[in-house]
Amino acid sequence: MAIATVVAVAILAGHTVSAQVGPPPANPLASLKTVAVPEPPNLGDFVKDKPAAIALGKALFWDLQVGSNGQQSCASCHFHAGVDNRDKNQLSPGLLRVNASDGPDPDIMFNAGKGPNSVLVPGDYPFHKLADPNLRSSQVLRDTNDITGSQGVSLTKFIDIVPGSAVDQVEVKPDPVFNVHGINVRQVTDRNTPSTINAVFNFRNFWDGRAQNEFNGVNPFGSRDSGAFVLKSPRKQSPPEKVKISLKNSALASQAVGPPLSSVEESGTGRVFPDVGQKFDRIKVKKLPRETGKKLKQLRPLGTQVVHPQDSVLGSSSNWPGPGLKDKSYEKMVEDAFKPEWWDSQYIIKVDSTGGTQSFRQPQGPRATDEFSLMDYNFSLFFGLAIQLYESTLISNDSPFDQFKEGNSNALTVQQQQGMALFNQACVFCHGGAETTNASVNNVQNQRLKRMTVGNAAQAVYDTGFYNIGVRPTGEDRGVGDNDPFGHPLSESRVAQQGLFQSLLNATPNLTVAANERIVAEGAFKTPGLRNVELTGPYFHNGGQATLRQVVDFYNRGGDFAENNIDNLDRGIRNLNLSEEQKTSLVAFMKSLTDERVRYERAPFDHPQLFVTNGHPGDQNTVTNDGKGQATTTVVELPAVGRNGTTTPQPNFLGVPPERATTKITRPSPNPLEGSITEQDCPPGSKPKFVKGGFMCVTK
């Protein structure tokens, strides 16, 4: 919510607000229906049937079999309005902290009173709590550099896939951070989970922008990875050829191939899909997502989950009431969606231990672990583009605000209109346009770099849509100020200054950046869109605010660490002097950005059945060992939802869960947890139901 540059006094609802107003914003608010969905211009070189690719993408996005443990999918962290509303085992310590020389200095200690497998409660927020929420200099009652992230997988080392099994062969590794008395619990991401809904409009993705606008078919880094290539087979009888590819407007595809590479989110370490490498900031060698293709070809799509017969994309293929899709395989779905030169070859590809291509051979006998079909080898290409095309359908453009902008003067209440006027004075300069973010494709593509005056009154160049707003001290997380795995700056401004824009970004910079010119990148993060923001708490890159009112309080007092971050601070972060009534109006306006289809999971936001983990039986002091050094897991079911949605929406973060129908699950053999687990281990209004390896919480 940065501000423009001319101070004025606005009169609204009988109160004054010190705001920075000036010329109308260059990127004014509008209905999202006015914005075309970004798409790579050369998509047709790869995709032959777009609806088939969307179906493949939806199946892959929700399929729990993708994860090393057979229990983790993309949707595991993006199931509630595109985000994560879980409240147990969701904390990570300050692992991204750096020292004065910008070298790694991770804080592995959790804050007092909390730790792995603890339960978050409203009283934990905000993370930086002040005696007077309107006054940044008032007494600090509580402060923590912990992060509200998303739980992924326990720390393991990948050994191999098991043909026909969703569960990979792995070796449990002792986790020095995410454990309770030496028993591994699920790791938690080091940043808050952003929404996948409307993410197609982002020029880059992830908070630090590392998922490039250009997709290279392999990983998130576009042309930054000079060694990334896929294989193409113009004639199936001839050996495939190495080719470098470039798909612009594909930050979603770049993002999609990131989490399966993560040893925190979905994978055992050392996979290449899932033998898929390690988390971005831990990457040591290049890994390629080939093993996922080899694994998934053996499995029924969504084979452990029910698909609603009225699913808006997959309903016609639903195996209802049984799990998965009928008469479908991932091999056939890839063939239906993509052109044959990317998957059809008689040759087998043998790779070396670093992931580089070693040789091609004709099929003879069973394949070794390091041998792949062309479809296996290029599976990252299919995975990324299919999920991008599916997520490109997740557009929420029918909120009351959209209806108001389209001419329905009754769509917003008087209070919401007052809040919109405030928003236009105080927020739109960063959260601009129909997308409500300056980090959008429309806003960035022709002006990737800009100049501005920062908090210390110096002029500087910055990446459009990325700002340091004083959420936490800059040294706790460098954001876009960090480097990619190849040692180059994530900041495009710095890349331009080094003369590497064309080689690393495959584009020409819109500004010439002098060698001695100031760059603002440290502690800057991508501005998120605000649509459905009512549903997407907790907020900011650290998940440190639980409610919209806390967010408004943060901006009203001019951030939390403005003085600490002054050299990199967006100059618009300053006291707003809003009245309580004005704060309420601003929150009311932001709620008008909610599309009811998202709230009630109506098409295109319907989904297959999903089982999400919610921590482990016990608490931060006690967990149950599963016999392999890992804690047993609590599982919560989200029933399959068809195109007409549900009548009872999911609760928001830290909200009371509503009544939910559940799908019957066969009770397994006696469970050692029975008798030791009670309703206190479940959210309010639910009770434990014991399943193999743990228990799940179901509505009473």
C-alpha cells in the first residue's frame, strides 16, 4: 500500500486522513473481466489439445501420488482459496536470516512457547505486537522472526521409485530443526503460501520472483539456467535432439516445477521428479524431473482420491464412487494433450549421476533406474505447462467489486464505497489495476525496471512490483535481493546493472542502469494481488498478520521496521492517521473483492477429494514415533466437490470449522493410537477417526 508523492488532506465519512495523493494512478482499479489471460505466444508448438492439457493439469495439481510419500500434492498447500488455512505444525524459524555480509546465518530456534507441532491461536498474532497498534514507536509486547508457512514432508533421502506404488523408497534422515525430542515432524516452508487463484496474472511468481516469466521446460529459472534443455524427436525412428526452449508469460509453469523439486514441500532429497532435487536455496547440482513421469505412468490418476461425477473438468472421467479416473492413465493424458515430437520416440535415454544426458539406445530388456523414455525425460515440460493451463482457469472475476465496476451501482455498500475511495488514495499505487498488484504481466512487461525515491530520500532503481515495506528487518529475508542457484542476482535491476539482462532474462531492459546507480532490492517482495484477500490469511511473506484489520493497522502506523529498513524502504510507507471508522471501511472494501464462487468452491474452483495433513498427534512436547523415526500424522479430509460447489465453505485461517460431509473410509486394523488420542487433538466441532498410520478429524 505505497502512497504517491504529494501530501494532502482527504475528507471522507466525516473524518480526515493524512494521505499522499496526487495525479490519478497510472494503473487504476478495474474489473478483472477487462484483462486478457496471459498466454505464451508459442504454446501451439507444444500443446495440441488445450482442454486435454487442462484436464491433465488439474489431475496433477490435486494428485497426492506426486509426493515422495504418496500423500503430498500441489493442492496440499493451496486448497483453501488457493492458500493454506491449517493451524498445527505450521511454524518455521528464521531460516533465511543472513549476516552483515549477506552470508547465510539461519536461526533454527523457535520462539518461546512455540515449536514444531504447536497449535497456532489468534493470540499469537500479530507477530510484532505493540501496546498501541497505531503507533510504531509504542512498547513492543511481542516479537518473533518465526514464519507461518505450510507443512510439507518429513526429511528423507530419496532412494528409488517403487514401480506401481505411490510411495517412494526413502531413508529417514534426522532433522535438526523440525523434530520433537528427536522424532522427525513434517518440515515447514520458510515463507507464507501465496494464492494460486489469479496467479496467472503475475509476471513472476514466488515471493522473491525466482519463478521466471520465461519457462525453460525444466525448472523455475528460465534463461538463467544455461544448461537447461529438453529433448525433441522429430522422427521417432531417430535419436532425440537436445533443444533449448523458451515460453514467455509462463511464470506459472516455472513456479509449478519448483515444489516437486523441494525436499521440504513434496520430495525426498535427491529425486528427479520425484527424483527432483532440493529446495531452491539448497540446490547444489541440477536435477531434472524425470522420475515422476516414470512413477506416475504406473498409477491410476488420482488413484487414492474420489473425483466428483460433476467435477467441471474431470467429471466425465470420474470413477465414482471409486477413486481416481476411469479408462485414463497419465501416459494417455500426456499423449492426448501434447504434440508427439515431445513424447514419442523409440529410443531410451540414459543419464549420468548429475542429470546430464549420457547416451541413447534402442529398447532392450528392462530399463535401469537411470534410463528413461522420452516422455519420462520431458515430464517437467508436461507438468509445468499442464498445471499452468489449469491454473489459468482459476480466475476470480465476479466479485461485488467487479460487478460495481461493470455498472451495478448497488453491488457495493456505502461503507465499501468509502473504503474504495480510501484504497484509491492510499493503496492503489502498489495494488493497482484490475489485478490489484503492480507485479502483473500488464504492468511489468514493458516497464520491468523503474526509478523511485526510497525512504532515505535517495533515488534508486527497483524491480517493478517488488517493495520493501518494513514487515521484518531486511536481514531476516533478502527477498528479491538474494541470488539464484547460479550466483546471479534475482533482482532484474542488478542483472541490468551487470549487463546480463539479455543473457539471463532473454530480453532487453527498458532502463539503462549505471554502474554506480543505487539498486533497491534487499528485503523487497512481490506485491500480491488482493482478490479474495478476506479468505487468504495469514498475510505478508512471513504470515505474521492473522486478520485484515491487523494488516490495516500495520499500514496505518507506517509499517513495523521502517527505521531499520530505511535505506531500502518504499517511501510510501508512513503514518496514514486513519480513524477506526475508516479502517473498518477499508476492510469492508477489501471484502468486496471476494468472488463467492471461490468461497463456495463452485466451478472452476471445484476439486477432487483431498487428504491434508494437520500436524501430528500430540503437541510440541510429545509425538508418537511411527517406528521409522517420524511422527505419525493427523489427516483431515476435504470431500470431493462438483461444479455446483458446497453449501458450507471451509473456515478461514484460525476460524471455526463448519459442518462438512465426509466420505466413508474403511476402518483399518487396530491402531496403536486409539485410546491415546481425544477430541482435544482435533479442531473444534470435530472428532478423531483412526486410519492407517495416524488419524483424521471428521465432523461430529
